[in-house]
Amino acid sequence: MPELPEVETVCRSLRPHLLGRTIERIDVREPRLRVRVDERQVKKLAGKRVESVERVAKYILLNLTDNNVWLFHLGMSGKLIATERDTPHQKHDHIVVDLDDGRQLRYHDPRRFGLAIATQADALGELAQLRHLGVDPFDERLSGEYLFGFTRASDRRIRDLLLDQQIVAGLGNIYANEVLAMVQVKPTTRSWRLTRKQVAMIAAAIPELLHDAIQWCGTSFSDYRDADDKSGEFQNHLRVYDRHGESCRSCPGIIKRVAIGNRSAFYCPGCQK
Ligand SMILES: [Zn+2]
């Protein structure tokens, strides 16, 4: 599932293909995504030019002329791929966009949990998807005090609290586990047990980790690819995620997996107490 570093990587890889390009034609081949694609709204974007490509949490915003915005979420398996028009269509290419340079942008999503919503810039704040988002991990408002305000009063396990998009927007299970490994906190720890100092370390580690992951173009386990269909490489640098049974990179311990709710958490029993 693409998390913030993967979505940021997709945005960066889309820009050379999309900035300044005008959309000529949009073909919605399969509208049944997580929310049904409103074909009438989407088709109104034909004739508009791409002015910027922006990431908000795990959403990709194509800002178009005349205040139009095309918002994408990659869901579990979505890809936005820039390609030549004569590249054969693949099964699960659900939206095909003709650009004025003769190339195409294709939204591909086997599991169809993604989103493609056409809206206006001034209506963005009203979208249910964006309205309740917490702070971005790179926003300076993500401080130890901000996070401590949530942890001190919460009985939730810290891994789950970090997954709450209304607190920090953009962390998923991979990076929540990795952040806790960086600061040597066990993912099953009840949030209220964490000291102010530990929480400050978590807050500081979040942007540091995500910055590193972006440098490696994100983590690719299965579906995730950037706009040029390239994989990320951060999976080779993970400390704990999906490494159960393997050796810790900093002590003789063996990484363990434990279920919290229906999602696995990973930690080193030697480093994270
Ligand atoms: Zn260790």
C-alpha cells in the first residue's frame, strides 16, 4: 500500500510528464473505484492545463487551469503511469488521459481501492477525504508537544495512534513500525506510558525517516511503482518491517512479529523495550 514516501515519489516523477501539458481527452474505462468516478465531472477536465502536481498527505492533486483540481488516491494498488499512446492497454487501466504531447497518463488499479475525484480548488476543503486530516509529517506543527497532547491521554497502542490519519496524515504500517524502531519504543506500548522525551523523539524521527525513504524512492513490496513504472528501494533499508525471523541491524536480536488488531507490528526485542 503506497504511503507518504511512495506518494511523494509518484508526484515527483509525474511532474516532468505533466507540468504545462494540456489534457485533450479522458476515457474512463472502469468507473468503479472506492468511490465511483463521476465521469461527467471528470470529462470537464478536457482542455485544462496542468499547473502543478502537489501531495497532500497520501493524496495527489493535479492543479489545473480555471481552478480545477483532479484528486487521486492510490488506495492499495493504484499507479499513475506516463506512457506512449501506442503502449498496449493493460487489464486494470481504468482511466486513460490523452495529453497534448501525444503521450498518455494512465490510472491502473487492480484492487480498485483508489480515488479519482474532479473538483474545484475552493471546494477541496469540503471533501470528506481531506477535511479531517491531521498535520503533514513535514509540517513544523508536528512537534513533540503536539504529539504528546494525543499520547498522554490515550490508551491506544502507540503503533495504532501513529496510524491515525487525524493526528499525523500520511503514515501507514510500514513507517509507523520503522519510526518506533528508530526511537527504540515497542509498538505495543500503551501511548499514555510514553514520556514527553520519548514522544519528542518520535515526532523528530517521523520526518527524518520519511525523508530517507523518499531519497530511496519509497518502499516497493508488490504493486507500487512511480510514474515511470520504476520500483522504490527503501525495502532494502527497513529496520524491522516484514523482517520477522531476520537479524536486527544494530544488536544480536531477531526481529519479532506480533498482531495488533488485524495488522502485524514488528520490533526487535533487544532494542525496543
Ligand atoms: Zn536490536
